[in-house]
Amino acid sequence: MRKRLITEVAGVVGAPVERVWQALTRSLPEHPMTVEQNGYTVAYQGGWWYRGEWTVLPHPEGARVEHRVYDVAERGRWAVPLANRFFIGFAQRTRKGFAEGIARIGKELGCSARLS
């Protein structure tokens, strides 16, 4: 599979990897998509171009959560930016949604959560 990185964001949650992983996977979208899981990485792929990957890694403060969005279009790759209005504001919306998501996880787990 060819994939082109569109945007990425990361944050730190002040809890152990396993607890953060469980909270993260409970909070991910439940859209009809292909889901792949490998260790502490989960990928959701759907539509004709979208692939979102979330990974939870050990961090000195607890766990680092990384989120990447890729373009995985097989055909019509040139049309992905057009269909998404050249991704204007996409990175900011992704960062805002991610920040809200890890804040919810921090609140749920009773610990700190911040963008890194």
C-alpha cells in the first residue's frame, strides 16, 4: 500500500500505556471502516483515500499518543486535495480534535494530558 502523510499530531497522557490504550480504543470512531490492530497501533481505513493511524508508546510522563492521517488513494490520487479543498485547515482541525480527544482520556483516567 502506498501512503502519503497528510498530517500528524502527538500528545502525552500521564498514565501507563495499557490504560491509555484501553481509553483510546474506546473513544475511536465506529464508522464502517477497515480496522487493523498491531500491538499498540490501530489503523482505520475507509472511503477512497483516508487512513488514520493511532499509536501509544511509553513516555517518561506516562504514554505518548501519536496520530497520523494518510492519503492511500489507489486511483485518482490527484483528486484527493481537490475533494478536500486542498486540505485548507485540515491540520488545524485534526490537531484540535486530537487535543480534545486526549483531554477526554486524561479526564477519564484522572491524569494530565497535553499536546507535545
